[in-house]
Amino acid sequence: MMDGRISNFVQLASVRRYTLAEGREKGLEILDCDNGRLRFLLNLNKACDVMQMYHEGQNLSFVSKNGFTNREIPFLNRFEGGMVYTCGLDSVGGREGYELHGTLHNTPARLLRAECDENGIVVEAVIRDTALFGKNLVLKRRITSAIGGESVTLTDTLINEGYRDENYCLLYHINVGYPMLDEGARVIADVVKCEPRTPWSAQNAATVYDVGAPVAGEEETCYFMTLKKPQISLVNEKLGKTLTVLYSGDTLPHFVEWKSMASGDYALGFEPCTTELDGRFAYKILSPGETVVFETSIAVKSAK
């Protein structure tokens, strides 16, 4: 970039790789990506998922009290939330005999490419889900963001490199937290149908699009939504920001909203997925040599 005002491109944007050294986080390999407006941290130990994301210095993501850990411990003790927690490929939701939300997120990624220049930030990684005498599924992940841009896009290509049909499922657990999530914020989407997952969710259906104040011990709510177009937003007028999730509705035909208004577990989940949960769960099938592409974007705009 020819610009006499700029001594080094890191004045505009950067990608840095480092290893965390303290406590539960010790050993986690991180790609810290900053496009000048959006900063997003990628966790190479955890499927190259987006562990945190910031817009102009303000946090967007929910991080649970567990924080981030490199240990293999029970789900409820290690679930960090994070900006994007990819669920699958063996299971999503809670199913008997399977890890809660599947094993993909806990699979380390192999980094293939990490670049930052005037053309933007590009990160490419590969995650393999394999078994002796069994499956050979490969997820190729590409994460991009323009310099000074307002969005981060994950493009995942799932390939069956084996010799038999394989089942798969996928759910993108996108978790919004304070200060982006706050009392008075509102969910905006063109919803065709909204079905509560639990009796408590049904009792609270009138507030499905509203964000309230934290309440100690409040039970979570969850809804299966049919959206007219694959797009949903959270508008926070107090903060002057709108966060929008856009996704490939052809390959992610279902959507779940998860909301926890509990004090200390204050979170909102936008979850595009290949299947619904519980008794509605169903696998997709990938034939030998077949590929399927999933795309998810998180965009943030400021009213200021």
C-alpha cells in the first residue's frame, strides 16, 4: 500500500499468533485478528472457532464464567460460549450417548493460511473428523474480513473423503453478550413461525424478541424459528449498534433462538443449523466425494 502516512501496515490491521500461558487457558493457540474496526480472536485448539469479537473496542460476545480452557472436562464446566461455537458433526443439542453439542468444537484445527494485507484478512484451516474403519469427514474453514469492514464471514466446506455415505449435522452457536446484549435490546427478523421448545419457553413467548434485565436463577428459553429469509438482528439502541447474522439458508434450513436472562449467565444465542433438536433431530447424509458449503456472517453497524 503506497501511502506516505503509513509506516507499517499494522497501523491499520493485523493478524498475530500467540499461545496463552496462564491458568485454564494455558496452551491455547490464538489468532488475534484486527481489521481496524472489528477484532476477532480465533481458537486453533477449538476448531478455529471465534472465541471473542469486538466492534470498535466494545465486546459483542458472551463468555461464560468458565472462561476458556484447554482441558477436556464435562461440558457444563468448560462451555465458554464464545462468539461462535460450532456444534456437530456427530450430534447437536442433547442426545443420549453423545457429547452435548457434539465433538467438533473440541477438535484442534490445522492452520493452512493466515494473511493480512490491503486485500483483507484471510484465515484458512482444516478440521478432520475421522475413525479407524469409519468416517473420514474433512471441514475446510475459511474466515475473511475486509480491512475496516463491518463483518466477519465463515465459509465451511464439508467433504466426505471416505468410501461410504456418512451422517452429519451442524449448528452454529453464535453467542451475544454484554454490552451488546442489554436490557431494552430487541431481536428483529422476518419470522414465519416460532415454536417454543419447552413449557417455560411457551409461558414466555410474548417476550421472545425482547431482552430484559438479568434475573437471578431465571430459566433459559429456546425457540424453533422459521425465517422468511436467512437473516436475524439484535438492535441495541442504547449502544447505537446493530448485530446481524446472515447465513446460507439452503444448507442451514433451520434456526434456533436461545436466550438466558439469568444473572451471571446473561446470553443470547442465534443458531443456524441443519436440523432441529430433541425429537425433531435428523441427520443429513453426505455421499463419498460429495461436498456441502455453509456460510455464516456476523456484521455490526453503528448508528453513530
